[in-house]
Amino acid sequence: MLAVKNLENLIKVENELKAQYEDKLSNQAAEIDKGLASISALEATIAKQQESLIELSSSVADKKRLEQSNRELSNRTSKQQDEIDEQKKRIKSLQKELADARADVKKLNQLDAEKLKKNLVANKKKLAEKTTSNDLLQKSINKTKSENNELVREVAELKAKLAELEPEQEAEENAA
């Protein structure tokens, strides 16, 4: 019986302990349930924040791509602006060359082609006439030279004859 009494005491102590600690256990179980609920709420908040971070990171990537394309476009526009400036300079130089060419054409147009052709034909005729007259003059000069040479030869012959005749005349005059 002692064992039963001990067992009853033990059960009594156990029931007292259960009664004492049951409130604490139920309070702790309620706190655990509250903690689990707050953890699930925090997990939901974290999931929402993670989704918004993913959205933000994709928009940041889009912004980076947009900024990169903006930089590329600004580089292209600066290069094209440089090319445009170079083309403007080239156009100005070509316009100057065109103005010079137009002035040359104007000068050339002032010289009438038909007048020049007529003058050329007239000059050719004059040249042909002068050439023929020059040829005639050259022939007459050659003829005159040959006649002059003949006359010089004749004069020399006559002088020689005169020289032969003079001593005879002097001798006749001396004899006379």
C-alpha cells in the first residue's frame, strides 16, 4: 500500500505540476503560434519585397541599357556633327571652285567661237598669202643674187679686159 500511496502522491504531484505548468505551456504554445504567424507574415513580406527587388533590378537593367544607348547615340551624333562640319567646309571650297570655274566659263564665253574661227580662217589666208609672197620674194632674191653674181663676174671680166687694154692705150698715147 505504500507503493500505491506513493503512486497516488506521485500522480498528485504530477497533476499539480501539470496544473502549474499547463498554463505556462499553453501560454508558450500560444506565443509559438503567434511567432509562427509573424514568421509567415514576415516571409510573405520578404516574398513581396523580393518581387519588387526583381522588378526594380529589371528596371535598373533597362535604365542601364537606356543610358548605354543614350551614350552611344550621343557619340554618334557628335561624330556626325564633326562629319557635317567637314562636309560644310568641303562644300564651301567646292563653291569657291565653282565660282572660279563659272568666271572662267564667262571669260571663255566672251570669246565668241565663230569670231575666233573666222579670225583663224582669215589669219590662215593671210599667212598663206604671205607665204606665197615670201616664196616669190625668195625666188626673186635668188634670181637677183644670181644676176648680181653674173654682173659682178661680167664687171670683173670687163675690168680684166680694161686692164689689158689700158697698157695698150698708154703705149699708144705715149707713142702719140
